[in-house]
Amino acid sequence: MRSKRQRKRSAATILGDFDTVLGRAPRAISPASAWRWRYEIAMAVVTPLTVVFLIRHLGPDWSAADMSTLICGLGSWPAARRALINRAWCIITPHRVRVACAQARIHGRRGTLPIIVRTSLEPFGERVQLWCTAGICAEDFQAARTILRSACWAREVRVQRSIRHAQLVTLEVIRRR
């Protein structure tokens, strides 16, 4: 006889278990792809436009050596270098969170990953706000904290659920003490 705690497994759950055993991770192609790669798309558009702008306004005599000297000069300035590294972590971390979600199988039944709404720089590291689709909850992230930590190259990952909205989860990726 079954106890009250046991429940009948649905066909979808059993198929999900087969996918786990077979090792197939669902890949969802969604309209969110452009949003996920927005910084890289912007860099691919802005970088050539900036080079064209500099050549037009500074003349064709302005060479690649001058440009590399300018970039090295900015890179040797500690405050600029620190700001650039911090901004780079705000771009890298969402990609690492998506990888961790795929590896930890934090996704809906159709393979939809949570949508990363924004990433903000904090004194401890980064704060990542996620919009969870149906089938994903804060407990899923809490159970996968070790996978998230290793995928994000962080010291620790804290999970916070939103008090007002059940679909919003915040991950605090702690890099610094």
C-alpha cells in the first residue's frame, strides 16, 4: 500500500528521467537569444563603427600602433582597468549562469531556461536577477548551489526569492570578501 507521501509519477516525469539517464540536455531556441547575446552583438556593431569614426576624424595617418598605444595606456590606469574587469564579469556571469542551469537541469519541461533579467555589479561580486519560467523555482537553484558556484568561478552563490513575485529569483555571485 502506498503512503500519502508517495505520488504517482506522470509520463512527463518518467520521460524526463529517461532524458537524464540518456544524457540529453534539452536545447531551446527562443526569442530570448538576441537578449542573451546583446552585449556581444553591440560590440560587433560598435567596434567597426568606432574604428571608421576614428579614421575619418583623425585621418588615415592614425595607425593601429596609435590605437594600441591608447588601449595600453587605458589598461595601465588602475581605475580604468578595474572598471573594465568588473564590467566584463557582469557580461561573463550571465553566460556562466545559463551553462550552470543547463548542467544542473534547471529548466522547464520544454527545455526553457530561466531568463536573466539583469546583472548588477555589487561590492561582493555580481547580483543576477532571473525570471523563472513555469516549472522552475528558487528551490531548484538552492539545490544546485555547488554547480552554480563552480560554473560561475565564484567563492559562493546565494539564492534569494522575491517576496512579491514568485517567478523572480536573485543569485548573489560572491567573488570578493
